[in-house]
Amino acid sequence: MNEQGPWISPGPEPGPGSRGGDGLRGDPNRSGGRKAAGAALLILLLICIAAALLFIRSQTVAWPPPDWIFAACDVGQGDALALAVGPAEAVVIDTGPDPAKADHCLTLLGVRKVPLLVLTHFHADHIDGVPGVLKGRAVAEIETTNDRDPPKGASEVAAWASAASVPTSVAAAGEHRRFGPVSWDVLWPDPAAESLTTPPTPPTLPTPSDPVHKSRRRGRHQPRASPRGGGEEGSGPNNSSVVLQVTVATRDGPVRLLLTGDVEPPSQAAILAAHPDLAADVLKVPHHGSAHQDPDLFAAVHPRVAVISVGKGNTYGHPVPRTVALASGAGARVFRTDDDGQVVVFGTAARLRVATRRQDSMP
């Protein structure tokens, strides 16, 4: 975990009956007030030290935290996510570009069973790690988007599934599933709005310092893509990503997550129009924090935690500063796999916590 300890989401704000301030009574200038304040500060310091010692000890004892809910793997430039659904069991969403890194992440999480592997779309940075997920694990089903583009990626997934005797299915808007404490609804892709998945030129959130902004001013902007299309901006496959609205039951209420694949503004707007209530505790920021975002989506989700799955030093400029600011401006604490490593959300609805662990600190 990081040396600073887990981040804990803010609790409820003081109600009308709260005294506010430091809660001390009397005149703070009196010696009794000063002594009381000093004693309170000492007690608080001792509590903080004790908590820090417990946390430091936990770094060497257990990873992930025993009550983990969601994990974003550190797989470089790509997405690989997991939802805990039972002992040693997780639903996996995307696999990143590297089988070894996908396997390593799930091994660290203790995942040996995968009742469902969801592939949001067929770009390499979301599917090339599939063999790593299949390695030594019981995978019951692979579910994909309905858009088989790029064809090479779709064919590879079909071949891997066939070789491992894993059945495949296609996700569609309106589908509802549940595994253990985790349930979700598929919000996208929606066959009734297929024309929205191939936009001509989606809007962006450029800043004067962004490379995309500069190239547009010179009239030379072109989508930046990997040889297999893993990073294309404004692409049909991105906008056909499977989007899941997830609910995790905890002892004091539900934790809500919105997992967005690489959807860009046309699909983001269509999803928001069809599902105005997108509020969630955790947002997986679309498309690695690219410039192609709809600010209304972030405002509607208003997450406590925003996770950007992205590779350090990637050639696409992900994430752009404006999108990071957009996420934090919506009220979220932002975590990035390039800076923070593996990101794990754990705890309960009332006490939602985040722990991070970099690859160089892992055994």
C-alpha cells in the first residue's frame, strides 16, 4: 500500500445539533481551556499514531484488504478491472494489453474463479491480456460488446474462448445480472441507438497546453492510434463499449460504481439521456482520461472516487489535465494507475476507503 495509508471518504457533515469548531467549551484563553485543548490534541495524536502503526503492519500482512470491493489493475496503458463476488472469486472487466500483467494482478488479488469476464470492446489495450486471465483460473463465461470491430481482436477473443472451452455471449442494454453481493445493469451498447456509436468528430476538452489543442489550431489533428487501434479517439469501437452500472451490497448500504470502458461524448450523452440517475460512489473515468469527455456525465455521476486506468509515459497524452480537473471538480478524489499502481476500493458505503500499491512494492 502507499506509505500515506488508505484514503477514507469523508463522513456526513455536521448536523444542526453539532457544535462545530473544535467542540471545546469555555474561554480558550483560560488556562483550563488551554490544558483541555492540549490534552485533546495529545489524545488525538496518540490515536493517529496507533492507527498509523496498525496500517503499516497491514502492509506486510494482507493484500488486498479483506473487504475489497473493486480493483483497477496496474497493467500499463489499458483497462483491467475486478469486482469481488466471493472468496477467491471476481467478475473481471477487461484485461489490459499484457497477459502476464493481467495474471499477476489477479494473483495478487487472490482470484482463482471468474464467473464472468466482460470485454467492453475489442481494442488491444482491453483484450490482449485474456490469456493471462484464463491461465490457471476457472472462467465460466466471456461476454463482449455487439460491435465486432476491430475484426482481428474479435477473432482472437473467439479463438481464446474456444481453446479454453469458455462460452461467449453478447451484452445489451437492459441486461441485469447478479453474483453474490454484486449486481449490475448493462446501460450500453443500446441497439436502438447504434447510429450514435460512430460519431464524425466528438467534442473535446482541450486546453492551450494540450497537444490535441495545438494540432487543431494548425489544422493537422488526426486521431492518435496504436497499430491495432487501441488508442483511437472518436472511434466506433470506443463508443460501443459495454457500460455497467454496478451495485455492491455492504453491511451499511450499497456502494455504486459506474464502469465506462472507452465511451466518448456521443455515447456518454446518450447514456445520460436514457439514464438520468447515474450517481455513483466510484467512477471508472472513460477512455483513460482522454480529452473526449462530456462534462454533464461527470456532474451527473458526482463520484466520491474516480479511477483512471492509464500507463505511465503513454504516447496518447492520457490523461489530459482538463479531464483530471473535471473528475476532481465533480467532487471526487482521483486515483491513477500510472502514479498509484494497483488501486483497490474497500470498506462499506459509510466508510469507503481506497488503498494503492505500486508494482515495485509488490513481492
